[in-house]
Amino acid sequence: MRDISVITTNSEANKARLNAVREAYWNGCLDTKLYELEVLEYRLRMTLDIEEPTEDQQKILFFMLPAQIIGLGIAWGFDDEEVSDDIRDFVAKNVGTIRTALAL
């Protein structure tokens, strides 16, 4: 399995660029109703026991994913088995932080 430890961005420009990529991808998925991001809903249901995750909750999780997962997801699809496993591992390791971000 790949190491999915959080990749630090060493400048504000890098952080802004990554967030712009996240925003563009997220918005593109909404426009096309891309099913591949259903993995986010599934993870919120299974790991955090959220019965009906909202779009806002899914977006918060998406924006928390580290750069490595975002890049692999864009390249291979977020529904790719390995990318999905990376998301599962990220969520499992960051349950407390995610719960806080979602105000649960």
C-alpha cells in the first residue's frame, strides 16, 4: 500500500494552487454528476456513521484530502480501488479532525 501521509505544502502559493485544483475538480464533478465521488459519501456513512451525508459534508472531506490523493484521484479516478483505499485510510487516521471540521 502507498504511503498517504499528509504532504505538506511549503508555500501559500502551493496551497492556493492545490485549492484551485480541488475547487475546479469539485465543480466539474457537480456539473456532470460524476458518480466517482460517491466514495466520499460512502466513507462518511461507514466510518463516521453519518446516515445521509450532505453535499457540503462531502466537499469538506474532499478539501481535506492530501495532495497525493487528489492527484491520484484526478489521474485514476476517485472510484479506483487503490485511490478509494487511500481515502479509507486517510479518513480512518483522521476521524477526530474530520468530525471537528464537519462540526459533529
